[in-house]
Amino acid sequence: MSDVRELKDKAMQLTAKGKLPAALEAWRKVVEVAADDVAARQKVAELLQKLGKSVDAVAAYEDVARRYAEQGQFFKASAVCRLILAIEPKHQRTLALIASLFAKSEKPLPVRPAAVPVAPVAAAAPAAVEDAIDIELEVVAPPTASGLPSIPLFSMLGEAELREVLASAMEVRAYGVGELIVKEGAPGESMFALVEGTVGVFRGHGTSDERRVASMSAGEIFGEVALVSKGLRVATVVTDDSATVLEFPRAAMDQVVAKHPRVGEVLDAFYRERLLANMMRASPVLRGLQDGAKKELARAFQPKTWAAGATIIAEGQAPEAVHVLLRGVCAVKHSSGNSYPDLREGDLFGEISILTGGPATATVTASAPVLTLELAAADFKALVMKDAGAAVTLRHLANARLERTARYDRAHGLPAGPDRRV
């Protein structure tokens, strides 16, 4: 082992000094001693490319991509495939290999949300992010024909669809330590997959309220919710160390969808599962719904982004929808000028007015850009209020909310009344 380490150190020193032919030979010696070291084989391919030996470089990259793919490392194999296409744009063999190993089998299983964890975990499949970036989602993806592990989202595609995505809608990006990949508040124009390295997910990055809400490592997907919903990023993603990322820009994905419409359907279903899992975790009312109601709910809810200062619910009006606050903070204010406690992430609001049939008695506004999941009043009544367990939880929540409001009214000298609700 020490011999391999010494050979690698020598190879890296030669590379750093720009002595590329000597470095190439040094890395080849590493491969001779450690034949299973795929990273060393990739170094050989990279040096062959830098030395202008394109044919040999493609052959070496093909070998590397095959080895990564056969190990189940889909994103690493895909990144190497992108390097091959940069040299040989019409290359198809590696695309076909990866697609054959990771595309869905002929008998796909239905996609459904898994049990939602009670507490958030630092994983993407994630989570955008952003788009639900800090929530783990386990989607039951179809088994691959090869028997290798299914890859969330990508193993839901057929071979031709997966080849098209890898060939036309994917770019490899390299980041140094502490670099931003996405920024909170920016338009969501791309989806990402982390190939190598680790990243941190932050809210309020660069402000006094900055906090790290999650970490992600290789193999995780983020950014798909903002990509599909065309909303703003609600978190900042920063590299902890050097990282390699696959970027899937919206413009390129749109072109793929134009040729393969089912890619758009799969992406939409995937991001809805992500948001649904986030919503179920966030809301005690919705968490206990039966599976059938959850599936209907996934089709009924709509993600909504609100700019700072936007009115979500207006006092005196009957709310047309119920909202689950996924990201951000909302202010609740009465026309008298008195304010109620802020709504925080995970809060359900608008449901009490729908439950009691009365108008909202306070106005809810976005204190900053926020993301909510909106469910029309009719769908809320049909899918949630008719569920026995959810109805009981909802009634308890409504009573607790009304009692809390009554206490607040008394403390602030507001007139008492049974109809103070949002």
C-alpha cells in the first residue's frame, strides 16, 4: 500500500509541475500496481486528453465509465460519459451502456412516496431546495434490468429517454472549496446531481441569520423543484470541499422533453413526490392521511412562490385555498394594527376559516420570499376533512389555534370573539 501511495504522490507532483508525459507514465504505473483503482485510470485518461491523444483518451475514458457503471456509480459514469462526448460528440457506446444498466426495466413498479421521517434529514433523494432540499425522499423507482441499484428520477426513464438526457441535457461543473452552486432568491434555472464532494445547504447565507440546514454528499439530487415550478431558490448551496456536479439546465431539458414528452411527465411526478414528502413531514394534519388520499393530494396541490410583502390571505375574505408554509416566514396582522405570532415553516393556515365556513379575520403576508403548497378549498374538504384521522387532528389544531388567538387578544386588549381565525 505504501508503494502505491508513493507512486501516486510522484504522479501528482509531476502533474503539478506540468511534466505531463512523465506524469502519464507515473499514473500508468499506479494502474499496474492497483488495477482496481478507477480514479487512477481516470487520471490516465485525463492526461491522454491533455496530450492530444484523443483516440487513446476516449478508449481510456470508456473503460473508466464502464467500471464506474458496473459498480453502480451512475453519476460518476455519467460525468465521464460527458467528457467522452466533449472529445467525440457522436459517441454512443458509453451512452448505450449506462442506459442499459440504469434505465427502468420492462415491468416498472409504481412510484409512490415512502414513509416520511418525523424529523428532517440531510439528504436529497433530496431536495432542492429549494425546493425541499433538506428533506429525504425515498421514491420507489422501477428496478433496473441489470439488477443494479435504481437511481431516483433517472431509473424511471426508458433507455432511449435516459440516453437523450445524458447526451443533450447534462454538463459537468467543477467547484472549489466554498463556492456557491445555487443562491437563495435566485431563479431556479437548473437541476443538479452531486458527483463528488460534499456541500452545505444554508438559509440566510451571508446574513446575521445564516444557518446550515442540511448537508449533501455524492449521489444526491437537488434543484428539481425550482426547475419544474420555475420558482426562486429558497436555500443557498455551498461546497465544503472540491466538488464535481452534473448540471441539467431547464433550456436543455425542455428540448429533451420536446422529443421525449414522458421525460417531462417523470420529472413532474418526481418533484411532486419530493414536495408531497416535505408537506407530509411538515404538517401533522396531513401526515396521517391514508395512502389513497395522499396520492390524490399529490395531484391536487400546487407549489406557489410569494414575493416579500405579497398578501396570501386577506382579512374579511373567505380563503380560496389552504397553505402549508414550506420555506420562509409569514406575518399575521389584524386591521386594528395588532399583529399575531408569525407563521413558521410547517404551519398550515387558511384551514380554520374553511373548517368553520367564515371569513379570515387577519391578513397573512409574506415577510420575505416564501414557498407554500396551495390546496384548493374544495380539494381540502374532499381529501382532508373527509379523512377521519385528519379531521380529528384538524379539529384539535383549530381549537388550539383559536385558544391561542383568544389568549393573544386578551393580552393585547383586543375584543374577544369566537371568530378570530386565519
